[in-house]
Amino acid sequence: MESAAFLEGLLSIPSPSGREDAVADSLVRQMGAMGFQAWRDEAGNALGVVGNPAAERTILLLGHMDTVAGDIPVHWERDRLYGRGAVDAKGPLAAFVLAAARVAPELSDARILVVGAVEEEAHSRGAHHLKESLPVPWCVLIGEPSGWQGITLSYKGALSVEYRLTLPNRHAAGQGATPAEEAVAFWNRLSAYVGEVNGGEGQRFDTLDASLRAIQTLNDGLQSQVEMAIDVRLPPGSDPQALQCQMRSWVNGARLSFPYQEPPYLGEKNTPPVRSLLRAIREAGGAPRFKVKTGTSDMNVVGAVWDCPMVAYGPGDSALDHSPDEHIEIGEFERGIEVLSRALALLARG
């Protein structure tokens, strides 16, 4: 149960986005004790490397240390370990560290770089730093929950939208729409447009999706204001610039901004990391399956810049991401470590 204790220790250190220092320092210390050369970079990411430092092939295991907000007391219920980050994504990150340490003696012709990135849940500041500061790796595994038998190839893109409208106060019996009514009309227009683009289809990897994340009204007695935050998920082939122009045509005096955008990422099946994971899952007794995700990850960030094979893998049920019931089954976690160890050994041999 040493592996479970390692994960439990990570979960016991709260690390919402922007507050990762304590868990990063602990991770660097523990990787150092396992034989990694470990340090933190200028962005605050925790890095650890094992293997041949002169090797031409670098296998990058990119996980993230931060979590969304929300305290879930760390505890066990039979074979389930509960805690914020158990699946998203300290579970996959812990599996990366433990698997890399396990195969370190076999790394004569390769090296493995494990990264616990900061702020993946808040626009991926750590990954944006890595894509500018690291040489392009030979291949990349992204630490996100896929289930121990799953291999995630692709992620949708994302576009964040902020809407703000301020108008002079008027009596409730007066004429004209209130800021809140204008905001609702904008949201309804966007929802109808999404439905038209998708031909009435429900959410899939190839659909355009929009979700209203927050809306609030403010009133100081003289002016009334509404603010709205919308998240749009972009399928492959979408045109975010055209979508922004379309939304601007509906604002009716409101201020519209787009503070964050990431492109979709489409991975390939016939690459060294995919082939290694397929074989490793089968050797561990599993039936591998490919997945695509409607969310985003650090794969969207580095995949837009690095021209190298890339895939996402990690133990855990992604349906539990961000939920108040977040937990991981320890058997699932151990299987994930086993699969990663087998896959990394295959990759290290070329």
C-alpha cells in the first residue's frame, strides 16, 4: 500500500489553482527521495527526471497538481480513497511518478521527465510556460483520468465569453428591457444558434456546446448591471473567430470579451505511446478502448505547439471530475501504475 499512501499524502495537501506551493514542494522532496533529479521552475511547476541525462529521447509525463475549489475530507471507504484531486488529477500524477520510479533502472537509452503543472484548472499557466521553455519531447503522456483501460486521443477546444451590460435605472413599470432581460435574450440567442449548428443533436465530440457558468446582477440605485460568464466548447473544424463575430452582432450595447481560448487537439492512433499503452493494457488483462473528451486539458496547450506524438492516460473515472463525490478505487489506481510501468518500459526500449 505504499503507492496508496503516496497518493493519500498528495490529496492531504490542499492545492486549488494558484495555491500549489505546498504540494509542489512536497512533490519535489518525495521525487528526490525516489531518485529523481527534482526541482521547481519559474512558473512553479514541479519537475523530476530519471534515466540517462544524455539520451536523445525524452518521454514527458505531464500531469497537474492543482484542483478545483471544494474541500473533500481525505478518507477511506473500504477500497475507495476520497479527496479533492483523487481523479482530477493527482491520481494520474501520482501514477506517473510511481511508474517512472519503477522503470528508472531500465532507462539506458531514454529519460523520463515528470511534471506536476500549476493552474491547469485556471487556463494552464504551467503548461503555457512549459511549451515555451522546454525542448520538444520525443513523446508526451498527459495525466488525466481515462480509466486504466482507456486511452484518450483528443480534446475539444474552449472559448470563454464574458458579457457585461450597464444601463441607467428605471422604474419596474417603465418601458424597455432591463440588463438582466437583455442578457437572457443574448443567452437564448446563443443557445438557439448552437442548436441550429448541431442540427438538434445532443452533446458529442463533433458538436458546438455552450454552457452558462454564472450570471449576476448589481444595482447601486443609479445604474443596473448584469454580468454573465459563458463557456463554449469547440469541436474540430470550428471557426472561433466567426463565432465571436456572430456573438458580437447580438450584444445590443453590451460589452463582450473573450479572455481565453484553446484550440481542439486531434491525436493519432498509430504512434509509439498509443501502441505501447495498447500492449500494456492487454498484458495487464484489460480490453483497451479509445476515448475523446468534450473538455480540455494541457494537451490543448502543448499540442498546439509541439509536433510530437501525444496521448492522455490515467487511472480514475472522469465522471467524478469536480464532483463532491470525487474518489478513486485503489485497485484502479494500482492497475494504472502497472499499465504505465509496462508502457514506459516499452517506450524506453524504442
